[in-house]
Amino acid sequence: MDIVPYLLLATLEGLVQASVLMLTALGLSLVFGVMRVVNVSHGEFFMLGAVAAWVCANLIPGPPYVPFIAALLIAPVFVGALAWAADWAILKRINYNPEATIVSTIGLMYIIQQMTLITFGPDAQAVEAPFYHTVRFPWFGYSGYKFFIIAVAIVLVGGLLYLLRHSKVGLYMRATQFDKETAQNFGIPVTKVYSGVFAVGAMLAAIGGVLVVPSQQAHYLMGHDPLLLSFVVVIVGGLGSIPGTIAAAILIGMSDGLLSVFFSPTLAKIFSTLLVALVLVFRPQGLFGKAGR
Amino acid sequence: MDTIGTKKTFTLPRRSLLKGMAMSGAALAAPGIIGRAVAQSGDVIKLGAPFHRTGIGAAYGRWYERTALAAVKLINEQGGINGLPVELIIEDDGTDPKRGVEAVEKFSAEHKVDAIFGHLFSHVSAASAPRAGELKMPYFLCSEAHSLAAGAFNRYVFQPSISDVKSQVSSMAPWITDNLGKKVTMIYPDYAFGYDHRDNLTAAIKAQGGEIVGDIAIPPTETSYTRYLPRIPLNTEVIYHVLVGPGVLTFVKELGEHLGSQRPEIFGFIDSLEAVSFDIPQLAYLEGTHFWEAMPRYAQPNQTSFDKFYREKVGVDANGASVDDAKSVATFSHMFSVWETLFAMKKAMEMADYKGPKQKIAMLEAMESITGFEESNEFPQGRKIFNGKMHQSFAQQNISKVVDGKLKVVHTVSPEDTLYPDEADYTKMSF
């Protein structure tokens, strides 16, 4: 292929990757930013979203877009409720102690994975896309559904940013992130904010899972890669910085797309991990993060 | 139990702690106790089956298990082996090399089985086969890797049913270059099994005067493939694909999306579609493409009574799907190896009048003395030539074309045409 189609395909792949990454990484970043919790089970919430989409596709009759839309609504609610429960049952009990939360979310990761294995089974399951359309470029075809992923991600992230900046809930969250004690003194229900943030973080990952499943497949081990990449994005962008996370998601997603198309996907992974190493050495607070207070 | 820094003091009464420990100890030990109680050698032949119940090989594992259960049931109905009933013990290896080795060790130390069979994924068998040799445990592969025939393993390892990649590929290559094209792009999994394909196909295509123009290795855990596909050169005449793992359906879908209507010829190993039903619109582009099949998924017009018998016993319909669920497609081109391997083991055990581990060496020597198996209910895939020096079977190969959404066999290679010069002689090794 010539350079033009190569570049086009690489850009498209990069954008799709960046969109999904943006959603999952934002969830992770939000949880860390507000709660200072490193949530290792985040990838499993992503996987649960995908599995929920498969369940919807099997239980809800009608043309493929009906169960898909249902999944977009049901999956985040279900996963959010689960995260809420996990926060109540585990994280709150250990007082959000940083070391303890890492270990307990690792445990949570295995519990979710194995429960899915027991109920959903070990096979990869395909979910039909809400619509089937191939965009035909002169050199190659590209799934129309993937454009839809990009659009949904942009809308959701825009909505989230608006909510954070202009709503009372957003104000609560930002206040809690800035200074927990002071926020509490001003009457902000910090524990409720914590539970809410943990649930919202999981919901974002679940939506990512629902969006990805028609172009991939649901599988009980699929949470691993998104978790790793989300951590890469969050570290590069600056832990807890929302604009940093968005910028880093686009940077990592696009570089991943370009490098994997022009060279190899393995090189892309090497690059993104190298970037993490460099950021940690030269700018530990991340590209957009503020130095620790 | 005071811990510094916590406000609450957490105490656990010693009595209930001890009670709890005793109970959990008993619970942990229980399977071992039961295992040993049943496990009196001499009154039963115990076969250990480490199957890929979970992990990336799960689709294969499920069908391997189903086939093994059907075969063992049949063997027991026919009076067992040398009058002894056969007991099947299954362990999940998670399609993971480390767990594969652990399963072998567990079968040897705890279950004390007579033999182990059923590993498929080559990275698992590559780790497990040497361990089986160290433990002096007969170990039968149901895998296609070339490592055994190449001499990489030991005297305890056999592959009596399914042929290895080298014989598959070298016997397919002339047909590919004669009928589809000489400029080939390979897409294969990025580990041992894939390298067998890469190395042997490259050599075989060159021998036919063809050329490998593209070489794309994909990690078996990959979930998205579009980004690999631009590396298919435009002058490609034939795409040769063989992929395994949970993402194969996504792979064939994305390949179709990418290529569109001006696709080159496509020759795939059925591995890329095992356990996948292809009556979905995204896979319509496969019409007219070709696949290698060890055993035809769809019952052919000239179906043998053996094929019919085998499908009936395992519970597979004429379309290669489960009789209970038409959506559950079998790994039909691989799972017959479990069935046939069990009957090959039975034959060797009968030749050696095997009653227990005392006749182990005699059984292995009997296996080495076998020269082949006739097509039968026990060997429904077809006649086999068995090379006792290499411990490897050579079998019939099929090329099928997708016609009206079904696979139709268009070319068959006889076992004789899949042979290659000996690469190993295990009979010279000590036990």
C-alpha cells in the first residue's frame, strides 16, 4: 500500500483505540484523583461491561440495535452497582488505605474474573454490532461501527467534563479531590462522594466494554490489556488530571495505531511502556499533573 | 492480637481458630484422600487428561473433553482394556505451560495414572512433554506441533493420531501453488505452532517455485487484527492464514472487512474457524475460499460409516455442530485425535497385555512396533501410517472449498504423500 492509505488506516485505528482508552482511563483517573485508590480491578469492570452486552444480546429480542442500546444503559448501571457494593463492603472497611486498596482490588480482580469464568464460561462470545456497514475506501474497507465508537466516546467524555465543571456533583468531586478534610468541614458528604466516584469510574469502564464488544468478542480474560493501557495513560497524563488523561489517551492511542500499522503492535507496546518509564523518571507527576502538594 | 496504630483490638478465640484450621485442613486434604481410596492400581486403568478447559484454548478443551468421555464410555461398554475398566481423570491446565506441567506432576504423584493424553496447544505440550519424560510417564499428544517428530522430546511421548504441521503443510503446498498462486502472504500465531507453519510453508512454497511475499505473526492473545492487515502486500496472490485463540472470529471478520471484493485467493487452516459458525453475513466473503481440514466438518456425500458412527457417539450433527445446540460448533478437525489416541493406547495396551505400571515399558515398546491403523470406528478420520521411530502418525489431509456456506472437500492427500524422511529415532533412547 502507498503511504496515504497506510496513514489513513493508522489514524482510524488510533482514534478508535484512543476513544475506548479515553473512557476506561478516565474512570481509573477519576478514582485515583478523588479517592487516591489505585484500582487494579478496573479492567474487570471493562470486561463485565462486555459480558453484560452479550447477556443483553441473548436475552433481549429484536434487531441487534435494541439489545445494544439496552446494554449501553443496563451494563453501566449493573457494573456501577457492583462497584458501589465493593466500595461499601471492602474499600470503606479498610479506610481507603493506599497499600490495602491495591491488594484488595487485586483480590477483587480475581474474584470477578473467576465468577465470570464460572457463570459466563471460558469461551469468547461474539455480539452482533447494532448496525453492519463497511465504509469502503479505495484501498481497503473499514467497519462503520468503529466510527460510531469514536462518536459515542467523544459525546460521553464531553458530557463528563461538563458535569465535572458545571454541576454541583462535579463541584463536590473537585472539592474532595482538592482537600478531603476541608471539603468535609464544608459539609460535603465525602464518603458518599467516594462511593459515587468509584461507581462512576466503573461505569465508564463498562461503557468502554459495551462499545468494544461488537468489534471484538467478550472473554473473561479481556480486562487485562485495557487495565495496563489505562495505567499507562493515567501515569503519562498525570494521576488524577482529567485533561491530562484525555490528552494522554489520544497520544497513546494514536501512537499505538501508527506504530502498530507502520511497524508492529509489539513495538507499539514497547513504546508506550518506554514512555511511562521516561515520564516516571523525568516528570513523575505526569505530563499534565501538578507537583504533589 | 494487638496491632499498632489500629483503634480496635481484634481478637480471635483460640478454640474456634483451631477448630477452623482443623476443618479447612480436612477440606483441603479430602480430594487427596478420596483420590487415593479409589486409586488402587491393578483393578482399573487410569488415564489422566490435562485439557484446556479455560484460557485461550477453551473451545478446543471443551470438545476434547466431550470426545474423550464418549470414547472412554465406548471402551468401557466394550469391556474396557484387557478386562480392566478405564477411569478418566480430567484436570484443567488453563492453556498455560506452567499449569500444564503441574497437571502432569499431579497425575503422576497424586492420581498415579497409567498414562496421560490430550495436550493440544504447543506451548503447553512443549513444557509438559519433557516433564512427563522425567517422571517416566507415558504422554500422548493430541497436538500438531512438529517438535516430537523433530526429536525434541523423549521416549515416553507419542503422537499416534493427528499428523504434524510439517507433513500437513508440505503436502498442501503443491496444491496451493498449482491452483491458487505462487506469491503467498502468511498470517500465523506468534509462537511455536505458528513457527512450524512459517518455516515449513516457506520451505515448501520455495520448493514449488513460489515466493513468500508477506509474513505476519500475530500474538495468540490478540483481540484486534485490523492493524496487522495493511502488511499484506498488494502483489499477494494467496493469503495463507492459520490462527488460534479466542479472537479467531474477529480475525476472519476483520480480514473480510479489510479486503472487500477485490480479495486475493485465500487458503486457511481450519484452526482459524474451529468452533466458529460461519453462517453470518460478515463471513459471506469466505465463499469460494479454501481451507485445510484434517477431518471434514460437514458430512460429505461419500461419508463413511465410521464417520457417521463417530459423530453419533460424540453427539455431533452432519454440520459439525452439537446435536443439542446447532450454534455450538465443534473443533472437528482436531478432536478426533483424542478419540483415535485413546484407541491407539488401547491397542498398545492390549498388545502388551497391560494390567498396570509393571507392563509400562512393554506397552511403550508395543506402541513403537505399530506400523499403522486401518480406517475404522476406532480411527474414523482415516487410515494412518505410524512411524515408531519418530513416534508420529501420518494421515490423510483434505482441502475443502466453501460452497454455499459449507465446506466441500475438493482435494485429498493420501497418508503416503504426507511422509518426509525420518528426523528422529526415539527407539535408540533409553527408557
